[in-house]
Amino acid sequence: MSQVPSIPQSEFIARRQRFFDQMADNSVAVFAAAQELTRSRDTEFLFRQDSDFFYLTGFAEPDALLILSKGQNKGQSKGESNETKLLCRNKDKLAEIWQGRRLGPEAAVEALKVDEAFDIADASEQLRKALDGKQRVYFIQGIYPEFDQQILATLSLLRSGPKKGWKAPKEIFDARTILHEMRLIKSEAEIAVMREAGVISADAHHRAMRFAKDGATEYQLEAEIHHEFAMRSARSPAYGTIVGSGDNACILHYTENADGLKDGDLVLIDAGCELQGYAADITRTFPVSGKFSEPQRKLYQLVLDAQKAAMALVTPGNTIKQVGDKAIEVLTAGLIKLGILEGELETLIKEKAYAAYYMHGIGHWLGLDVHDVGEYKVDDTERPFEPGMVLTIEPGLYIALDAEVDAQWRGTGIRIEDNLLVTKSGHDNLTASAVKELDQVEQMMAGEAVTA
């Protein structure tokens, strides 16, 4: 098995420096790790680190704080007045016997390349020292209530101690304004991880295609997908896997995955692995029998044509709205041709007649979160694509069983989704290895060699 790409420690250091560069002088930023969540009684959900905290540290343990302190920079060269502290759980032999190893503050300094590390039990005192005398504090509010209270309590404490020489920051600034702009543009290391996540996820979809048959179940296909993820170093899916057969595919976020597969139906699978914290997000639709019916072929080709037309516009300078509008145009024209919609193309688009069958957007940013951070508009203007952005392109058609259309179209849900990296000259499809042409899908399901 080839070595799985990862983010080098040097990149986490560089990210912190980039954040420092955008902080005001004499300021401090504090970031909280995620907390373990109880699943039932004394068991917990599988821990997953907070994306923002992980982006700056690469540290995968709960109950931790990162503190970035920036001084006045008077007469100092770049970086000399910056100080990075980590607060984490202390080493505890008994706890580690029961719950797993801890890095501990002593080892954290070298492992994470921070200036100092302390026991998280000392958070109150360390926060007081870090915030005292600073003009501005950066943090992310509204995610972890206990963390919010820690910061607010520290501010209150500092305001109560002028006789002790304490001075609370006068400004509170949302750290996401800086950090999420950083996360939107992916580095070469991030792209390598996401490319591998795309390959693993594509192979998982192929595995499900080959397994599908009349009498199998949606959850068995889900199991095939998750098995492929885990066997390829991606223990977890990036989101709840969707396996919708028949009219279940018309439920956009269907995750029950409980029904049996039937010949004559299509199966829509929306699934992607999480690798080294980064998400893939692929949707493919295929026939249980291994062969598309003629109505299915027509609808599927229409969605595929819309996706290809939309993808062609993913290039620097264009916008996600332009991409979405192109998909709407192609889908609406196709629905008219198939007799599902009636009227003039421009009028139907203006009236959003397509929304009865295509009710979601064309895509979203992708990265550490499957619906990744980053503004879609800047100053109320559509944001142009830039090299390093990664987004999904996922048009679909969903024709419910009770839709007022010809019976041949009813109960059909189709979506095709790929992950595109914006490049200097256009885009690179990170999930191109997942088959999607009609003949390729049928060849894959038959166990035949797939032709280009």
C-alpha cells in the first residue's frame, strides 16, 4: 500500500505565522479544541477535532487551547514578538490505561513546535496572563459555550483588577474573518491529501456498484463503501453516507439506508471519506440491474451534460453563480425537450420552473469540512474563483412519485458530483477516477474493463 500523504509540521507552523501576520500589534488569539461528546451513558462518540484548531496545530486531542500572542513589534524583526502556547491534558497513567495515550505538555513543545505548553487545568491563569494588557482578543464565539464563558470570565476578571495593574482588551474580533480566508485557498500538501481522498472515495463507489444487485440492501452498499475507506487509512466518512434507491433518491439527505434494492430502480450514493482531516464528496447514480432503462438513460445524460457544462466554467475569474446558472440552463432546456416542462426557456428559468425537480445549489467549498468555510460573496459581489480553491459541482434531478409528469419519469433521483480544484488555467477534477459515463458505469457493474 502506498504511503498516505499528510500535512507536514512545517505547514502548521507556517499557518500560525500567516495568522500572526494578519493580527493587530499587541493582540492575542485563542482557539479551542473540540470536546468529547457522550454517545450513551459512559461511552463517547468517536472524537473528531475542531477544524479550525486542527488547521493551526495538527493536534488531535480534545480539551486543549492554542494561544497566539503578538507584541508591539517595536524595533523587532518579523516574528520575534510572536509567542505560541498550547494548553493540553496532562500526562495521567491511569487515564491513559483506560482511554488512550496523551501527548502531554512536556512533549507537546517539540512535537507541535510551540514555544510553551501547559496543563489545561491551568487555563484560567494562562488566559489571564495572555489577555492582560492586550488591545485586542481574537476568538471564535458560539461554537463551544464553555470556551466562550472562559474568555468572558477572563475579560471580567481583568476589568475588576485595575489596582493590580490588570488591563483587559478593549476589542473583541472574530478570528474566522482571518482564518477562514486562509482555509479557502489550499496548499500543495492539502491538495495532495484531498486528491488521495478522492481516489479512495472513487474506489469505494466502484466497490458499491459491483456489489449492487436485486435483493441487496442500502446498508450493505454503505458497508462496502465504509470498508473501502477504512482499509485505505480513512477510518471515517466525511459526512453521513447517503444510499438512496428508487424514490429514496429524491430525499436529498436520506441517511436511513434501510431499504432493499430492486431491479429497475436506480441507486444514488453520496459518499466521501475523510483523510487526514480532509473531505472528499462524490455522488454517483447507477442502476441496480447494471443496465439503465431508456428513460433513465435520458435523465442521467441530461444531468451529466449539465455537470459537464457547469464544470467547463470553473476557471479563474468566473463565479459559482455563473456555474450554477449554466447548469440550470442546460437542465431546463433538457426538461423541455423531454416534455417534463412546457414553455419558453427564458421564461421557465425566470419563473424557476426547474426548482420542482432541481432544488439545491450547484456546489460548495470543500476542505477540512465537507461544506467548507469561505465566503461566496465579497462586499455583496459574487466571488471570482482563484487557484487553490476546491469546490463540488453537483447538479441533479429529482422527480417524485407523485409528480405530475409521465409515469416513466416518476420516482427517479439522479445526482452526479465531483470535486474540482481551481488551477491557473482552469480546473483539475480530483475525483475524475470515479466512473460516470453511461457505458462506463454499466461496464464497471458488469466487472468488465472500463473503456475511456
